[in-house]
Amino acid sequence: MKTHYPVIIIGGGQAGLSMSYCLTQRKIDHILFERYQIAYSWKEQRWDSFCLVTPNWQCQLPGFPYPGVDPHGFMGKKEIVQYIAEYVHQFDLPIREGVAVTRLRSHSEKDFEVVTSIGDYTADQVVIATGGYHTPRIPRMAERLSPSIMQLHSSNYRNPEQMPSGEVLVVGTGQSGCQIAEDLHLAGRRVHLCVGSAPRSPRMYRGKDVVDWLDQIGYYDLSLDKHPQKETIRHRTNHYVTGRDGGREIDLRKLAMEGMQLYGRLDDIVGDRLQFQDNLKQHLDAADAVSESIKRTIDQHVDKNSLDAPTEAPYVPVWEPDAPLLELKYQDANITSVVWSTGFDTDYRWVSLPVFDGNGDPCHDRGVTQVKGLYFLGLPWLYTWGSGRFSGIARDALYLADQVVAKRSQIQSPLLERINEMALGA
């Protein structure tokens, strides 16, 4: 079996597949290793009612724009998996599924060694396309909850029927936390939600989906080096909104009016008591402020370009928290389960190469590292907002494919010179 490739891609999500397509188009021999199966995270780490929060038209894998009939809709979990499967099938990409990469290190000054569950390989160049969400993050305070409480990470939540009878505590209000809380709420479950500092986004404004407006404004073409927040934007929580039922905003104030119990950030667990920070109003107000700032940006674009768009009144909060509840006995509240929507940590311990900063994050310039021939793809804000998404992965993959070609030319030039010298000598 062949054990050396010009390029090895590690990770078979949309990033790795896009890179494989770009290399295939350039006729560069390569192989892609995927630990599980293609579209695994979409199939196995999303809840049943999951759908995209961006319109289908933004699904723009290189060479394969969204092929469906509902460009302004929001694909559900099954449709996303099908979209990826069709991509792989159409281009017959060289993928090896069920192959775990356990070590990546230098093999010599010229190539890399890739240790896998099916043997050792070498490569002239390597693309790490495993994304930035590797290990579910659950705070150690979770260990203090009673063993009778069912606990799971958001990546393991599937549906309300999965949860035991009783009330549910959801910790975290990023995209997953808010959508899971809404999923439980719509099923008639009593939800207690710990509200963090995540911003929210409007869905529709002045006659269009906000994503359409931001695309028209050029936000999705804004590169990291030109963003006012520079590299700090890579670590910001995504805005919460949903594509469910055709798309809508998630207004936590409205859910509170309907019976969802809101608290500030979960601070500690002491005995049978949950303790919360006194920042619920602060977080709700800040999320609304971000939503309104997005609207003002759209207003400025409409006015500047004299566009014909209906006007809308400013948002008025429909609910305000009373004196904040800072402590709750979870057993008295009949809380029988907890969903930790607290994000993920990166895990690059298998990469034995000097390309990480003090936090363990890759150091790179648009995916290109200081180790020649090593690249990262699919990370949040690798270059633009869409870098880790269907919408912007093509731009990044095409750029890195060009880097691979340039490096390959550098590798081949001395070899061609030697061949020519030998031919002349003969």
C-alpha cells in the first residue's frame, strides 16, 4: 500500500473536503484521513431539529453551490448531511474514513510523518482541517451536582424526549444553548436558562434577511486584518438566531414572558444550591444593543445608497427582569437534568510541531504556518467571517491550494535540475 503522498489532509468536514476538491482540480496527488465518517459531526453532534442559521444560498462549497430549490430557506440536519454526501460522490474525492491520526511530526527537513490507526505515512505537505471545536467543555463545578441529575453536553442533546421528566437547566446562551432552550420550551418543558454574554442578531429587517443585507454591505468579504477587532474576533461567541420554521429571532425576553426562567451566568454550585451572578439585565441589554447596532449599520447602507426599503420602529424590550434571583435549590425546583452549552476546547496534542501560541491555538497567516508545508483550514476567522462555514471555506481552500502548488514547485525545481544535469552528463 502506498505510504507517501505529496499532500495529506487531516479531517473530513467541509474544510477538508473543500481542500481535497481544490487539489483534485489541480491534479495534485493526495489523500484525506477522516477519523469517523463524512459529515459525522453534523449527524452525531447536532440535535434532531437542528438547522442552519444562515440561508441555504450561503452553502458554497467550491465547485458545488447549493443545488436545491429553496435558496432562502434553512437546511435541516438531514439535508446538510445529504449536501455533503452528494459533494463527495460527485467529485469522487480520495477519502479514507475511520482512520484516526494520532501523531503528526517532522520526518526530515523535507517532509512530515503522519501516524495513523492503519499505519504510518509521510507527506511533503499537510493540511490540518479538523476545525476548532474538538473537546466538549464542561466546567468542573458540574461534579458537585447530585448523581441523580442527568447531565450532558449540548453536542449530545438530541430531543426533549431524551430528557427525564422534570425541569431542565440549560447553561449558556450561544447559538446551541438558545436553540436547545427553545427546542425544550416549544415541547412544553419548563426551562431554566443561565444567560451569558453572547450577542443576538435580528433575523429579518427592512424587508430582507439580515444575512442578505450583510452580504450586500460586504461584511462577509471583510478580512481579519481589516476587522476593527483584529484577532480578538476569533474568540468571540457567535450571535444567536435561528433558521427554524423558516427563520426567526430568538428573543429571550419573549421566552421569559412565556414561562422560561432566566438567570445570570452560573457562578457556583454549593450543596443543593445553584448560585448565579447578578448580570442578567446586563447581558440582555448588551445582546439587544448588538442587535440594534446591526440594524443601524443596515440603515446607514440603505440611506447611503438611496435604497427602497420599508422602515421599522426600534426594538422595545417586551420584558424586564425583576429583582434578580441569585440562588436556587435545584431539587426544590424539580430540576432533573442539565444541558451544558458551554462550548468546546481545542486539542492539538497530537501535533508535535512548533506552531502554537501560549493558549495552544495555531499561529498562522491565513492558514499558512511558519513550518513550511504545514497549513490549517476551517478555523473560525481564519481569514473572514465565513472561514469555518459553508459560505467562506471555498475562498480559504483555494488560497491554500495555491500555496501548496507554490511549495510543490519549490520542491520539484531542484529535482528537475538534477535530472537535467544527469541527462546532460549522459
